[in-house]
Amino acid sequence: MQIVRRIIPVIIVLIFFVISSSFTRTGLDLPPNNPVGSDSYYGLTNADSDLESLRPIDSMVNRVMRSLRLTGATVAVVKDERLVYAKGFGYSDKEKKEEVQPYHRFRIGSVSKLITAMAVLKLVDDGKLGLDDYVFGERGILKGRPYNSIKNNNVYRVKVKHLLNHTGGWSLITYGDPMFIPHKISKMDKTGYPVEFDDVIKFVLSRHMPYRPGTRFNYSNFGYCLLGRIIESKTGDDYEDWVQENILEPNGIKGMEIAGNFERDRKRNEVKYYDYSPDNEQLSFNGSGKMAYKPYGADDVEMLGPAGGWIATGIDLMRVLVLVDGYQRRYKDILSEDMINKMVKGVGGIQRPLGWRSVRGDHWWRTGTLSGTSALLTRDVNGMSWVIVSNTTPRRGSFPSTSRWAIREAFKQVRNWPSHDLFDKSE
């Protein structure tokens, strides 16, 4: 009997060890950044794009990396709506010497606005929303608190289209961007921490609106965050959930979600961010009174969601782009031809694109910037589309102009494009 009592604990330990080992082998107990799971594209690695004919792209991207002193970057290229190239450069985590692969996810900053614009315009296409619908007031979409602190009648003239093309009537001159001034809002309105979007709405609506809506362009993160609220009001669902379930996932885009604020909140396969600017520390947004490294804790990225909070792989972003590129060679656009035209050419008196940052002929592009993030998504000429996203605030130079020049120079040097479609392998 004593022997049995001694053996039983040993057997229990052995069973526990076997079960734990089994969980680890099957991916149930893996570290957050292990490339296993269903939330991104794990079928592709850098080796899939390691082709002799595409070496000019490798060379020119490496030149960008050196010129801007980037820690890591992801690049994806589409030709005639076929994904022909998807590759990572540098480090996703410099301290751990972890190299960037196509499955790594990056904050995309204001490229998020393209996602929000697509969602809004899909609701317009489906007859659930109108571009000329008013945003506030009794005849508007958003009613009650916190939308009832309006001090200027011009606010009642704001329409959905004004939020989409940044002509809502607000200006950054007096107080700065309201999405990035939590301490000023807390002090001026005696609001507790953390400052939430409802507090930001009250702050903005209770102050002077300098311009009549639709008459002047003023870039507005606040306006796009309001569009997120409009989506929620019209669908009865959470913004992020609705976009994932109705725009992204039905089109094979499984790796996009809203980012967390702190390093401890990094998502599976999300890169680490680096800001090499001289002022890379700032008072934390959460009211702790502590200084924060700007990529982690200086700004409320989660609150910025519809205007700048999404994370994605380069492949995710290429899948997004082919849904609204107007080519329809292999993939049908999710918006009507009329809506694509409005997205590109604009609506109303000020002809500004909706969602896109700028449009010149067949060249459409969208930039994105946060501390530790630089992104450029491009629908280029001759059936070419591409994206480059970095996990770095450059120490010098312009990320968009340097990247655009380098990628286009690389394309000129490619003599033979592969016939494969890596989208098929990344499903």
C-alpha cells in the first residue's frame, strides 16, 4: 500500500507533463507572437517571393530601409489583381532579432480611414445611409447625449459626406487635434481619466465651429471617429465587429483588428514599434502622470479606431485594395461603380476623395502615420497596386515620397512578372 501511495503522485506528475507537452505541440500554449493560428496569413513566408526576377524590389526596399533607417517593414505588390509579391524586411522585434515575415501585422494609422469609408459607402449602396444625411439634431443620425451640447448652429449642417471628405467645419488651429489632447480636455472640461470619445465629442460640440460645413478642407480624425459612431447607430453593432463581419471576413481578410495601446497589448504576430524622433516621450494619455514611450501609451490608439487604429498585414491591405480599385479583373468591387466614382472624384462643392488621401488620375493613395508607424497604400497606374508599412518613425526623410520613388523605380527594372497569385496560397 505504501508503494502504491508513492507511485500515484509520480503517475499524476507524468500525466500532467504529457498533457502540457501535447498542448504546446498543438499550439494551445504558444507565445503571443508565434506564427500559428487562424487570425492572419501563415501560408506565406519571405521565401515565396524570393525570385530572381523580383530582386529589383528587394534591392530598392532595402535602399529605403537604409535611407530612412527603418527597423522593419512589410511590402506587398499586386499586378492585375494578382498578389505577386509579399515580403518582410528588417526586424519585427529588434531586441529579439525576430525578422519580419508576410504574416506580421502592423498598425496602419490613417489607412484605417479607407476601411471606415468603405464601410460607410457600403451602407449607402445598400440604402441604409445617405451621403446627405445630417449627423446631428432632431433630423440627424446621432441624438441625445453626448450630442446635445451644441453651441453653434453650423453643427446642425454637418452631413455624412462632410465627415468623409474632411469638410465638417472644424479646425485644428485653436485647440489642436481633439483626438490627441486628452490632458487639455480633462483640464478644460474637468473630465476624469481616461478621457473617452464621449468626452471628446462634448469638448468639440460645445466650442466654436469656425467654418460652415462643406466650405473648407480641414483634415479631421475626429470626423472619422464620428463615422464609426454612425456605423454603430445604423447597424446596431460595434464598429469593429460590424466591419470585420460585413466587409473584411467575407472577402478573406481575417487578420485585421483594432490595436491595443500598450506594449503588453500587442496582438498575435503584431510587430514592435520604434520611434527615433528626439521627442519620443510624452505624458501618458491615461492620466497616470507618467511619461510614456510614444508608441506605447502616449496616445489612445483604441479610441482612434475608425480614424487610425487598425492593424493589418501587407496582404490584408492588398485584399482591401482590390475590393475598391475599380479594375475588377479578378475581384469584383464591393461598391457600385457610382460609389467608386464618388470615392475617387468626391462629392459636393469641394471635390475631395472619400477615404483616399489623394487622387491624381489613375494614381490613388492613402498614407498613415502614428508614432512608430509609417504606411503608404497605393493603387498605381497600369494595373499595379502596392503597400509598404514600417514599424518605425524615420529618423530622417519623407516615408511616402522616398517609398513611392523606390517602388516605382523597382517596377521599371522587373523584366518578367510571375504568373502566380499568392492570394491563393494565403487563404
